[in-house]
Amino acid sequence: MRTLLIPVSLSLFLLSCSGPKTENTEDCATDSLQAATLAAVQERDTTATPVPEGSFSLQVYENQGSDGLSGFGYDILKDGQAMIHQPHIPAISGMKGFATREDAEKAGGLMLMKIQKGIMPPTLSIREMDSLHIVQ
């Protein structure tokens, strides 16, 4: 069953964005990525990782540069307390902040969605970063 997950997810992504190109291709990629992520959640055993309880939110900030980082990062908050502190772009080598506030919001939003759907631990892959059009 799991061997079908990757081809099905890839097919969803390719089919959802195969129409004529419009100005809104970024939304198409984000929607397709979220659909593939939701399909993965539905395929896996939901008893293994229950959906975490609490109120989750995203906070984007600009790195101050004191630790050598520039650009933007994000925090995932659970009930107002920092649960994940992400000052740099995940899944790439090196320590580089997000180029724009919007890039940090997109990556943080996907992480937040994964947490809310019970995907633990939440991670971001290079493929997901590319699908969100996050410049590395």
C-alpha cells in the first residue's frame, strides 16, 4: 500500500498543475503539495501518531544577524510557547535564512499544517521547498 503512495502523490501534483499556465501557479503548487501531504496522512496508520492537542500558530521574524544568519525564520508556537524554532532554511546544507518573509510564511505554514494533521515529527524536504518555490 505504501509503495503506491509516492506515485499517487506525484500524479496528484502533476495533474493538478497540468492546465494552462496562469499568474497563480504558486498557489497551484502549494495546493498540490498540501493535497499530497493529506493523502500521505490518510494512507498511514493514524493510531501511531495522534493529532497533538493545543492551539498552534506561526510567527515569522527577521534574523538579527548576531548569530551570523540573515534573512527570515519562523517559530511554531503551541499554546503561545515556542515548539519549533527555525531560523534557517531546512533541508539544505549550510545555515541560510529565508530570502523573504513570504518564503518563511510558506514553509512555516506547511509545517503548521503537518502538525495539525498529526504528521510527527514534521519535516520539510528539498522537493517540498522546490514545490513552494522557495529560493535557496
